[in-house]
Amino acid sequence: MMRSALILTVGCWTLAAGCYFLDIDSWLMAAGAWLAGMVCWLFTLRYQLNRQQTINIRQHKSG
């Protein structure tokens, strides 16, 4: 789950950079790809934080 979200993030940002530097289509497409990358990146951070909190709760209950 985490790996695929990171791959998607890098892919979106690569698409955004390609659109911007190669002047493909418009800046709107580049901005959309960059925003999609940000959403994926924030999702991975949230997933990681939730996972860490779950681990901490389980350790606290067992200890």
C-alpha cells in the first residue's frame, strides 16, 4: 500500500516536471499533476502516522 502510493507520488511529480519543462499542453496540467502528487504524499504520511499510532497502542496494552 505504502510503496504504491509513493510510486504514484513520484510519477505525478515526474509528470508535472515533464509538463512544465517540456512545455507540454499547459501549466494547468502540470499543476494538476503536482497537486495529485501532493495528495498522494499526504496520504502516505497519514497512513504512516496511523500505522505508528496503532503499533504504539498495541505495545502499551501488552506492556
